Amino acid sequence: MTDEVANLVSATEGFPKDDETSVDALNTANLYLEMPVHPKSSEIETALNEAHDAIMTGSNTHDDGIAQMDEQVSAILAE
């Protein structure tokens, strides 16, 4: 994030103008990847999202959703 980009984002219509906290939030101290880089990251993310959606909509219990994630990710990695 550069100052130029932060200024562009904060100038966008709808961006909060009345507090410095919103502008400060654009400047991060650390960046972290959501998941490790892997050749099958896209497939793994799809499996995780499907199980997450099932949990959040009540189609699966937490335990069943986690089991589904484990099974699907294990299958992807075994390919």
C-alpha cells in the first residue's frame, strides 16, 4: 500500500471522511496469506468454502462441516 493508493481509496465516494481511523486502517503493518501457496490452493479453497457455506446455512453441523473439509482436502492432496 502506497500513499498514492491510500489517497485514491480514501477519496472514493462512500469512504468515511469524518475519522482518521478509517484512513489509518488502510496502512497495514503486516500482511499474511490466508492459506499457504500450493499448486492446488484454488481447489482447496473451493472445498473449504463449500463446507463453510454448509455450516453457515445450517445444512451441516460444525463437526460434520469440519469432517467434510478434512475429507475433501485430503482427497485433493492425494490426487
